[in-house]
Amino acid sequence: MTRAALLAFSLLLVLASPSRAVGLEDRLAEILDDAERLQPLHTVVVAHEGETVAAQGYRGRSPDRPTNIKSASKSVVSALVGIAIDKGVLEGPDQAIAPLLASDLPDNGDPRLADITVGHLLSMQAGLGRTSGANYGRWVSSRNWVRAALAMPFDDEPGGAMLYSTGSTHLLSAILTRQTGRSTLELARDWLGGQDGFSIAGWDRDPQGIYLGGNQMAMTPRSLLAFGEIYRTGGHARDGTRLLSEEWIEQSFQPRTASRFTGDGYGYGWFTRRIAGADVYYGWGYGGQMVYVVPELELTVAMTSDENAPAGRSGHRGDLHALLGEIIQAVR
């Protein structure tokens, strides 16, 4: 093919391809400008094929400023559990938790405590009464959060329905701390710190000094995006170093139960649903703190919102899913 013919062919490709003609960054800029109408929305950061292609803050917020990611931190705890299994610190999802937390089991406790596994805690199927929602304040006011979570009455059998409970992921934080002799924050900085851009700016602890598994974690939106990229790449850091096994990611994304509130599937710390024709895996924190991973499009998106406004009842969570749908269409 002559040079002239090659140039003509390239021009035809540009004219035939909307993504080339308009430009992904331009399309995303238009979408994110329009997203300012969503009053609770604070920031959006988008990465495609490993590169950040859009980042925007609203009403004075910045993607570089730490924010409370709320229950999106449950996905981080799940990653730490996966790495602990890979390292032989834990046996696997089927390992019983009672021997690992023996010193905090209630006297004359329900015998079903012996049936709860690491996997049950990850998928919110422990069967124990919820420590989230209406019970959250009473739980965090207790003197010992681990003991209080284990003393909750059973509302279902272990392995039964999904009972969303921050106490479950806090038990995982306690297990990691006791099995390694290191704080969960130290483990996160060590085991996930190889990912460029990942950092935890702050994290609350319980009265015994155990970092709260699944809530009250401060992270910048860019850091949340960097965390999501680990899952999008199949467990690799940006420099190619393996941080998390591909097998664990597959297990985490596999739906094991479903939310009674949304119907979305839930694996090990990750929700899943179809959005704009794509399989989407997401971590979700109260108010609309989101990390979305769309492997088939090599797409990762982080969104943060007002942490004091309920995203579910207000419809804001649905607005964020719709915004992701627009981003997916732009990438396509």
C-alpha cells in the first residue's frame, strides 16, 4: 500500500469511528460536566486501559483530597483476606472462625458459631444479627466490638440469606490482626502498597485498637481508583507486580447471595449487576462512595458523594449507576 493510500485508509477509519472522531476524553468531559446536576456527587475519576482519562470534582471537592469511603472499604478488607490466604496465613474461605476468635466467644454461646466460616463473613452470610443499620450505633458504643458482634442472636443459619453487617467484616479485621500480629492498616500498606497511587489516609479503630473492618476509612478518590485497578488487571500493580491472585478475584466476583434491597448479586466484598449491557462489579459505601470495575471494557471508575446522605432511599445510588452507564457507552 502506498503512503497516500495508507493515509486515505487511516482517514476513513477516523471518520467511521465515533471514538476516534470525537475523542474519549472529550466525551467524558461532557458527561462529567453534566453530572454536576447530581447534588450529592463530590468526585468522579475514570481510568481506561490503565490510564486516567477523566477526573472531576464538584462544589469545591477534589479527587486528590481524602474522604470517608464508608463501606467501600469492605472490598479492601476482602482483598487483605485473599492475600492472607495466598500467603498461608489463613487456610481458605471454608476455615471456621471460632478457633481464630476463641477468646471472644460468648459463654454458653449458640453452637452455630462453630459453623461460621471466613467465607460466610465475606459474603454476609454468617447468620448473626446485623450490626449495621439500626443496630450500628449500639454496636460501636459497646466496649468490645468483636465480642458484641459474636454475641448477636442468629437471624438465619450460617450460609443462609445475606444479612449486611459491618460486624462481619470487623471480625475479619480482628482475625487478620491476631493471625499476623500486625494491624490491618499495616497489612494494607504493606500488601497493597505496591500499587502506585494506593494509600489509606486514616482509619478508625475499636476500643481494643483493631481497625474497623468495613467502615470509616479515609482514602482519596484517586487511591480508590488505584485499588479498583488491582482487580481490573487481574491482581497486578501498575508495574506488573502481582499483589492478588487471579483466583481470588474470580471468587470475589462470583455471586454467592443477593441483596434483599437491590437484588444485586454479592460475592466476597463485591456487588455485581449489569449496567449498559456490561457486567459490572462494584464496592459501595453509604452515601454513594463507589468503586466500579468493568473488566470487559478495561474500565475502572471511582465516585464519591456526600457521606451523610443515604444513597439508596434517595435514588442517588441509581443516579450513580446511570452515570456509569453513560461512561460505559462513551468508552464503547
